[in-house]
Amino acid sequence: MPFVSIKDNSHPFLVLNDNSDPLPWNYGSLYSERLSSDYVRVTRRGIQFAKVHRKDSLRGVSEWGHESPCVPAVSALCEEIRGVESMMLYFPTDRVQIPDNFSAVVPSAYIQSLGGEVSCSTRYTGRQINVADTRYEISLCDLIDKNLDIVLHRKLDRIYWRFDQTPLSVYIIISIMSIYIVSSISRNIISVVRSDQIESLNLQHGLVALIFCLALVEFVALDFSSSIISHLDLALAVGLMTYIAIGIVAYVGGLGSREHNACISLLTTCLLLMTMRVHYTLDNPYIVPLTALFGIRDWYKFMSIMCFDYREPTRIAQGIEAGSFVMVKDIALLAVDCVMFCMLLGYGVSRSGATHSDCIFNQFIIVLVSVLMGSLLFAYNAVHANPLKILVQPT
């Protein structure tokens, strides 16, 4: 999943953020990415070169209702052809021309989907008027003004598109929640490592429950599942929501110990759900860092639960039976964490690279970083919490 961002003011061409020239489709490194990808997705946020997992397939695009054959073109992403007639170019790289008289435009599938509406509302689009032209060409202004979501399936030579109708208020709410969640995760990590009391746990779990309810409404009442790109994304979304539900029940029922009630893992899964709401897939730029954060927290839990806990000598005083019951609950919740982590690695990170070897490398690095960072944080916590008792195990 190489994902590259584009400028939103480079009309009429697609231009990468760190470039000044139009993105070439027929040469260069991104051309190699395109050839190795199963599909190319273009949105106002950027361009995604994605591979379909060997056990996965695209699902949502077939329900978008807009599709047409689109063959490779030298100076464009692809060219829509009907019979032998060229109907439309998608994102040309040399020039973008529009006819002087739109009544003479060849009715391509995209033009028909507009239903007579204006395609671009931007004042300066950079397009050239050609009196003799009868072919419409999609450019950056269509992508931004119509909020297009375009998927080109390279092997099938078919292009799918839809108009993302997500209101601005949804993005504002997601942004506010994300800022609070990131700040809460940072504070909770510091509190856990220093063995301090975590503040606002009830508020944080309440926010997690609210996000779970909103996601449930989106999936059940608003049929958000039909917008998800692939079957693996849907399975991962269900797994994330199940994990959140288990975490909420464990907190409300008092089943989790201090290690499980820190809310770091739950807040991380909420961030993953929100990235899916924005991108309609977990094959996005956030899957690798958030999975690594989840893995570090999981390994820290493992070290805290399976190793002797010097901060809670009351476990010994509770007796063998009571201590065993506490340990069983902790291990059961830890197993749930492990399953969720494996799902993130197998269903999410497994699609994060341009090639299969890149994906395996990303998985290996995440596991390695999780073990190393989790162990270092646990060692720091052990020294910081009680430096005198780490050398002598109480009996």
C-alpha cells in the first residue's frame, strides 16, 4: 500500500506534495508501483497503490453503482472507450481540454452520472477550452469539488467511482475525538510506566463506548459496511468492534486488572476504526504505527502479568485460589489482546507494502519493535516503581 499525498491547488493535474510537475502515469517509480498493484485508488487525500490479499477481494466497489471499462493510456491514468470511440480520459498529464459547447459532449458514464450538474465549481481549474473537442476529461477539480472516490482495477481494466457524501460535521467530530484520544493515550502511557494513578478513566471508557455505539449505528442503520473496500477490511472492522465490546464489558464488570483498565489498547482500536471511517479501508497510512503501538502495549501487559508483579504484593496475601482466579482473568483478557494483534498483523499490515516481501518485513519490524519497546518500558517501570525489591523476591 504505497500511499502518496497530492496537492489540492495544482489544477488541473495531479501533483505530489513534494513535486511541482504533474504525476506521470507511464514511467518512473510510481509507474512500477502501478504495475505491481492490483488496483489504484485516487481520492482527494492522495493516491493509493494497493495489492489484494491472496485470500481477499474487492467488495464495496461493485455496489457503488458507477463503473465502466477503462484501458491503459500513455498520458492518463486510463481511457474510457466504447467500441472504438474514446469517451473520456482520467487525469491526463499533458493538458486537460474541455469542449466549448457541453451539449456536444460525448455522454460518457461519468457525464451521465452527473445528471446535468456542473462538474467543477472551482473558479480557476487550469483547463483549456477546445472548440472542436467533444470529449470530457476528468481532472483535479472533479476529484476535489465532487469529492470523488475512484478505483481502477488494473487486471480487469475497469474503473469504479462514487461521490463521497460524508458531511463536514463528521470529519470535525472525528478530528476532535482523535485529538482527545491521542492526548489520552500519551497521558495513560506515562501514568502506566510511572505507576501513577490514571485520571479520567471513566470518561475515556465512556468515549470508547460512545464510539462503539456510533460505529454500530453506521454499520447497522446506515449500511456503512457496503462502503468498505474489501472483505478483509470488513472482517477486521468486526474484530475491532468485538474487541471494544469485550473491553467495555470487562471494565464495567470489574474483570480487568490495572494493566487491562489503562484503556490504551481500547483507545488505539478506536483510532483504527476512525481511520477506516475516513478512508473506508484499514489499508491506509495509519495501520502500521497504530498496530505497532497496540503491539507495544500488548507486550507490556504480557510482561506485567506473566512476570512477578512487585507493585501488588496483596496478590500473595489473597491466597493461592484467589490469586489463581485473578491470573486466569488476566490471561483470558491477554489472549483477546493477542488475537486482536494477530488480526491487525494478518489482515491489516499484510497489505501495507508494495510487495509481499515488504509486507512480511513490516510485520517482522512491528513484532520486533513491540517486544523491544515493551520490554524496555517494563524494565523502566520495575526500576522506577520499586528499585529496591527487584533484586529480592518476597516470600
